[in-house]
Amino acid sequence: MHRLPSCLGVSLVKVLLVCMTLLWPQVALAGETGGHVDPVGKVALALVIILIVAKLGGDLAVRLGQPAVLGELIGGILVGALPLLGFSGLEWLKNDPNIDMLARIGVLILLFEVGLESTVGQMLKVGPSSLLVATLGVAAPFALGWAVGAWILPEQGAYVHAFLGATLTATSVGITARVLKDLGRSKSNEARVVLGAAVIDDVLGLVILAVVTGIITAANMGGSLSAGEIVIILVKAIGFLIGALVLGVLFSKRFFSLASKLRARGVLLATGLAFCFSLSWLSGVIGLAPIVGAFAAGLILENIHYRDFVERGEHGLEDLIHPISSFLVPIFFVVMGMRANLTSFLQPGIIGLAVALTVVAILGKQACSLGVLAKGVDRLTVGVGMIPRGEVGLIFANIGSALTIDGHRIISESTFAAVVVMVIVTTMVTPPALKWSLGRFSPSGKEGVGN
């Protein structure tokens, strides 16, 4: 894939900035518009702003050797910080219900796409090292996150501490996979352990998220959960994942085979999305986060499911989903960035919380390297590869920001901002750290191995 000439990239940036300048009066007016204008116009304007911010930020991040998602997030933070400069014309974007819903759908598409990158068979073949690495990579950050919350935010209670711990359990498999691929090491032993562990890590993290969310939801309804009820939530989460995977593997091939007999355009894409949204809905019905179902749907589907479509000349599901994710997923990241209130850092202790969360987020994933059992696998590389929280950490934090007890949000603006900083730092340090760690090896991959 050829890169755009730098002059063309600069010209594109100038064009986009001119467009934003011309739109500025309408942008400022949009938040004050009454009911006399078709509401879709306001949504359209919001999408113009968000997509321009996402692509400018993403382009800058890629030019600096960072994942595009980081630029989208920082772009949103800068937009959210405009009131500090005296311009509040974009404040309406933060909590617009239509944009919020598009962002939520974008999360489902993102988890579906992440699931498509792995299969049930790959999860079963990752071996004991990946399973143990994933288990330690969830347990250690959860305990450290809880401890940091109890130390710095003792007045906010166990629910906040538990959710901070849950947020730190996540691993962004997409960021690590991209770095390993760019370095030509995606087939190394370290890569197999890290990527396999990251997938299991996400599953375990989603289970913990389901348990913590269930406990907080029960508390908001005026009750509390007994140990038995917590076990039921745990069993429900694991049972849904296993049941969805088993039944999906058994019946999804037949489902897609029947769909392949339809000759209308876009059948494969529609079928894949219907499958994703069905499991998302079912996941929500039984009390789990819809992202659990979306992730499970992606894990179930393999190339063999839509072989009939490909054989007659159509694109695979991953290729069809990509344009949709390129549209919807950046909306989520920009909106999350806008909701990170920078003024929160003026509050006492918040900068300390952000630093502490970042430190334990990194240290917690280093503990997982102790789970490497296979010989010839560099433990340091495995630990570094598990550091980035990326999009998954933001998804967890976003769910926490929507939970309330007695009308009060579990995750305050200041705590959310601290989590966003942790996500940014762990995402930024991973590519250079992983490149350095792998650089200790000779081309044969046998030098610098530390067990």
C-alpha cells in the first residue's frame, strides 16, 4: 500500500480545516437550534465534525508512528477542551442522544470485528502458556486497580474500586497485533502466546465486567448480591459465552449456507450483522453487556461459514465490515475523548490517580509473564505485548460512566479522565517498547531470550 505524498497530505489537512472554518457559524448555532429544523440535519453536522476530527487526529498519529485510534481519542479530548479557550459551541456534541447511540453501535461493530480476527479453534489451541498468562494478566491488574482506588479514592467506596480494577484487566489485542505484524514477528512464539492470551484476556475481562456490573445494578435497585447470586452472574456470563460459541459453531454454518441461496446484493453483510446484533440483543436480555454477544459472534464466524459467497466472487465478511467500522468506530473514540473533562485534573489527587493507574496498569501486565511455560519464549516481550488497554479499556470505562447508584454516577468525570490518561499512555508506550524488546533478538530469534 503506497503512502500519500507529504504535500498531498498537507493539502488534505488544509482543505479539511477550511471546511471546518466555513462550518463554524453553523456549528455554534446547532446547539441552540429549536424544533423548526429537521433533526437529521443536526446529526449530519455532528458527523461532519466528528469524522473530520477523527481523520485529522488519526493521520497525525500514524505519521508519528502511533495507532490511529490514539489520534482519534486525543482529537476528541482537544474538542472537549475548547470551552477552556472560551468556545463552547461544541458542548452539545458530548451528550447528543443520536450521536451517543451511533457510538454505542460502533462499539458493537468494533467488538464484532475484534472477534472476527480470532476463532474458537485458535482459542482452544493456544496452549497452557496463553491460558495462564491471560489469567495472571487479569488477576494482577484487577487487584492492583482495586488497591489504587482504595488508596487514592477511599471515600468513593468499593464499587468504584472494583470498576477501576475491571477497567485495568483489558488488553487491546488489535494494537499489539498491528505492531507485531509491522515488525514482521506475527508468527513468532512470543506473538502466538501474546495474541492467544489477549483473546482469552478479553473473555475473562468481559466476565469480570458482567459480575461487577451486576453487583452495581443490584445496589442501584436498593438491594445487594449474596455470594450465591454473584456466582450465578458468573455462571451466567461463562455459560452464555460457552453456549453461544457451541451452538453458534453447530448452527451458524447452516444459517449462512441458507443465506447464500439468496441472490440479492449485500446478503453476506446483512447476515453477518444480523448474527452479531442477535447475540448482542440476547446478551443484553440475560443481563450481560451487549458487547459480550458481539464479541462471541465474531469468534464463532470463520471463513468457512461464508465460503459459498466468496466462491462466487464476493468479498469476505472482514472486508465488508471494515468500511462500516471505519465510519462508526471513530465516532466512539472521538466522543469518549470529548467526555474526558480536562478541568477535572484541577481537582486534588486526580493527577496522582492517573499516574498511579498507569503505573499499576503496566506493572500488572508484567506479572502475567510469569505464566509463560513454553521454553524459548521471552517473558519480557510477552509482558510488554499485554500492556495496551486501547479501545477495550475505553469501552469498559464508558460502561462504568453509565452506571449509577441513587442517581449518582459510579465513575465521575474526574475518574473517567484519569482512566483516559491511563489508556493513552499504555497505548503510546507499547509500540516502541515492543520494538525494543523484540530488537534484542537476532534474526533467528534465539538471542536475548530470557526465561
